[in-house]
Amino acid sequence: MKREDFLEKINYFQLEVFSIHDAARIFGKSERYVSNRLSTIKQIKRIMKGMYYVEGTSVSTIASSIISPSYVSLISAFYIRGSTTQIPIEIQVISPIQHRSLLIDQTRIIFIKLSRGRIFGFERTDVGMVATLEKAIVDSLYLNTFIGETEEALQNNSGLNINRLLEYGKLMHSGATVNRLGHVLEKFGYDCEALLKYRSERYVNFGESGNLKDSKWRVKYAE
């Protein structure tokens, strides 16, 4: 099969990111044969052993296609959703499997493992599987990271679905996450009394530890 025919078929099946197993099945050839042919097509790039992408594919699409299920979240999702002006220096991917970081087109992809019960709240977009704004918020609060961008998303985004956010907070099954969520929602004037019964009785940090306390939500925070 000619290289042009290979590329035409890959484009026909819209294989932006694919495994050698997928390619061998589609072409009806052995994996060794397909691997050798792919190595001669300059538009096909290798991610790692057995995984490829078509040149021009967005890095976030590549990032969320390596493990299934997985999705882009945290500050990367905030940026994709237009909820922060901060440009991420890496792409954060949430998955139920630990995976080493990868460097694609000078962009580092970081994989963060969460339990399978916490893998939800994402959708397919033009740039791959991406957390909804609400899930990116609760992921950030669960991990206690990108707190400034989380507050920016809550303060500035008119498209926020507060009921979904409250439900996602409960679905994380993490009292610490609920504490942080209740604290930051009240800060910006949202009604979140329904979360009170799900909070942890222990104090938790909101971002970096500080000398200020929110006794209602059991949160310690800095000015």
C-alpha cells in the first residue's frame, strides 16, 4: 500500500490519535507492517511506543486520547473554557491510571490519577475531552491547586451552572472538597447551605496554609 493511500485512509477514518492496534485492524495488515509504513509518512508523528497522531492535531486532543477514560482539567480546562487569562505552561490530564509525563510539540502533558468514581463531568470538544467548568473547579478544589484560577472562574464566568457545581462537589465524596467549595462559593455570594451536611469537621487548607479561619466551612487560608 502506498504512503498516500495510508494517509488517505487515516484521514477518512478521522484518526487524529490512534494506536498501532487500531491502524493494523483498519488496514488489515500486521502491526509490524503498519508500523514500518507509518514511519515513512512525515505527517504521522509518534507519541510513544504504539501510539501516533496526525500532524496538526491539538495537543489537548492528543493528551486526552492516550488513556481512556481521561480528560483535560484544572487550569488547562479553565483556559479552554475561557475562564482564565492565565496561559498554562503544561496540560493537566485526569485519568484513573498513573502515566508518565510526555512532551509533545514542546508542551508537557501531566497525568493526575483520580479514583474511577471521580472520573466524570467531561465532554468531547473540538480540542478533545475536556472537563466542564464545574468539574474543573471541583477537581482543583479536591487537589487544592490553582486556587487563584478557581476563584477567577467563579467570579467571572456567567455560564456557571451552580446546581451542577453543588452536585459535582458532593459526587467527589470528599469532605475536604466540600469545605473548600462552600468557603469559596460563599465568598462570591452563592447560596451553598445544602453542602453543609457533607463537609468535613476537620479544618483543611484552602490554597496555602494561613492564619485566617472560616469556622463555618472549617477552612484555613491566607489573606
